[in-house]
Amino acid sequence: MLNPWLILGPSGMVIVGIFYMLFWRERVRRDSGKGVPIRFFIFGGLLWAAAIIPKIIMDYTVTQPLYVWWASSFGASGALLLLGVYVGLRTGIFECGAAYLGFRAFARKTNQVNEAGIAKASSGEGAAGQNMGYSEAVAVGVGFGAFEAIVLALPSLVQMAAIFLDPSILSSLPPEQVAAIESQLSQPTWMAAAAAWERAFAILAHVFATVLAYLSVAQRRLILLGGAVAYKSVLDAPIPILQEYLASSPYYIVITEAFVAVMGLVGLLGMLNINRIAPRDTNVIRNEQ
């Protein structure tokens, strides 16, 4: 029997993404009197798109041949281990690299802006520039994670809504596809909560890694970018191993979501102690308007 409450899974992911953006915008408004401009959240979403596209291309081109080669050279266990390293590093490099390059692109005219500001100040005009400080960098990270949550959820949300509103749609599908869909949509209701739970903590991870990339640009310390890449790599590296050994286990979702929660809490702890990692007020990024 189909469980209509499962639609709360993808809808919860959308709500979580929107909530984070509204929360951070309101938090900054209450602290500074002015909310973070929406464009910084959108900027984060664009960075996520820029990071995910090459990952998709790799999955359709080189991932499978690499895995086959590793399996023939190092055996099944070795190939699985290498696949985990590959998946982790790919996520860390592309996602943190996209954030780093995005912030670099935003900052590439910093010197010109500063020089223009000095010249205009001497003539009484003042500098025209848009600062990107810590609050805006967090907004970029929130947008990165929130857009991911929303984009991942929408296809499932639309599919579930269509099936629950008109189950006769299934009669036009091949039997094996119907069986797969019915199995997926007959899961217990707590699975819906797990989807929203996972996104809530994943966004925290995205924010922490994005802020590290921002500080790497603002303070010209590549070691911070390396930390962001390592953190994101650890987050995704266990995925192939967990899928291989626990996919058929009833504990797969629990263990996976618990791991994501731990990594999200590590990110939150890092954010709360960011001044110990890299003083956030040392530099800001400016971009000419």
C-alpha cells in the first residue's frame, strides 16, 4: 500500500532549504539592521550548479571505466576503497574549488577598486564597491546547500504528487518499474523525516566549507581551501562503501544519516569557532559595482 506521508520527504527538503535562507537573512537583519541581499544566496546556487555539472559528466564518462580498471587491478575491495577516495576527492575539489574560484572572480578587481577608491576619495567622490564580508559568505554557503536541497527534491516531489493524486498513472508503466515505484512509496513514514534531517545537516556542512573557501581568498591562505577540500572529501568518501555493505540493511539509512549529522555538527562547531581557525574580520572581499 502506498504511503502518502512520504511526500513530506521531498517537501521537507524544500522547506529546509527555504528556512535556512530566511533564517540567515533575518539573523543578519536583526544584527546589522539590513538583511543579506538575495543575490548572495543565488550566487551560492550558481556555484553549486557549476560544481555538480562536471561531476555528472564524470559519472557518464570516466567513473565506470575507472572502477572496472581498479577492480581488475586491485580486486573488489581495493576498487571499492579507491572509489570512495575518488568520490570524496571529486566532491571536495569540485565543490570547494567552485566556491574558491567564485570568490576569486568576485575579488579579482579588488586592487582596481581600492585604487579607484583612493583616487575618488582624494577628489571627494568616495569609492564605489560592494563588500563581501562574513555574513555574505555564509549566505553563499546557505544558498549552495539550499539550492542543492531544492533541486534534488523537486523531481521526487512532482513524481509523488502525480502518483498519489492519480494512482492509475502506474498502470501505463512496465511491471518492473511499477514494482520498484510501489516498493519505494510503501516505505515507513520516518523515511520522510530522514530526508529532511539529512538536508538540514548537509547544509551546515556546505556553509562551513564555503566559508573556509571564502576566508582562503580573503586572507590569501590556501591552507584553508585545503581544509575545506579535506572536510568535504571525508563527508562523501564513505558513500560507496556504505552502499555496498549496508544498502540492503534496515540500518543503512540510520547509519548514513547519523554520519551526515556528525559531519554537519562538525561544520557547525567550526562555524562557532571560526575566529580560532581564521579571524573572520581580518579581510573582506570587494567587487566593483
